[in-house]
Amino acid sequence: MYLVVGLGNPGEKYAHNRHNIGFMAADEIVRRHSFSAYRAKFQGELAEGKLSGEKVLVLKPQTFMNDSGRSVKEAVTFYKIPSENVIVLHDELDLAPGKLRVKRGGGHAGHNGLRSIHAHIGEGYARVRFGVGHPGHKDRVSGHVLKDFTKADQDWVVAELDAVADNLDLLFDGRDSDFMTRVAQTLRPPRSSNNKASNNKKDES
């Protein structure tokens, strides 16, 4: 059994914020794979389904970002899920918009949602880090992540969420590199041999 946790803040006010890309990814997984409707449980919203033969729970903590760990702890305790079977989806300031990385274990890098999860279940879980870019100065971070994605962002956001939902099961087998490659290829399809020359010219500009 796997627990997939989307991080964000509850309420319509925050629904389209950069900070809520974890919620958006969770919703796309539930929609794409026809999971059950969300129900209130574990201080969050919980949906259930199967993916590649594995039972998967998708959780969106409703505690606000900095208390996400309380909700996650209740779920892993109730279902006896080991931390290595927990996958957390969250925004990442230190990655450019449209970039994605998978990390297992290690520090929380100051992310308040991860800090809370660390405190409740330790650091052994996996994270899918969705790049949202950095505003350039730490004083502008809060305003940056709590603002909605722009219209210009929509194409890559939709494509990235689709790709994550389509390839999530690769993470169950520890195929993190394959997962990242598939997502990257969706956002920037491989060049064909027929248009290499024209693409190379574009790259030089």
C-alpha cells in the first residue's frame, strides 16, 4: 500500500496558488485513475484506488501547510504504512518552473510542509519536487508561492500534472530516473532526426 500526499492550503482562496501544486497533482491522480471520491478523514481529504495492482491512498491534509505532518501521521499510523511507501508532492522554490525532481530521504530545505512531516514520521519518505521558481529574494518568497500561476504557466502546469499522473507507478518500483525522464519528455519532447538541424539553429539564438 502507498500513501500519496499532496501538499497545499485548504480553501478556494489558495486553490490555484503555486504553493498548492501538490493538491493539484493529487487531484489529477485521483481523476486520471478513477479513484473514489474524497472523503473527510485524518484531518484531510482521502481518496482510494488501485494503480498497477497496488492499493493507493491519496491524501490532501486540510490542516494548512505548516501542520501537514499531523494528518500524514494519522494516516500512516492507521494503515501501518512504512515511511518509504509515502510519496509527498510539493512545490520547490529551488527548481525552475516546469522542472521536476524526485528525492528520497534527506532534509526538508526549509519547506514548512516537509518540516512538519519530518517531525511526525521522519525523513524516509519520497518527495516529488515541482519547480515553481524563486522570486530572487527571501522577503518575496511568501508572496511568490501564495500567488496564482499565471496564464503563461498553464501549458506547462497542465502537461506536468498529466505526466505525473500517467507515470506515478514508476515510483513504486524505485524507477525515479525513468519517472523524471518521462515527465521531462512530455514537457520537451525528444527531437526527431528530421528536424535536428532546424532545432540546432534555434538553440543558438
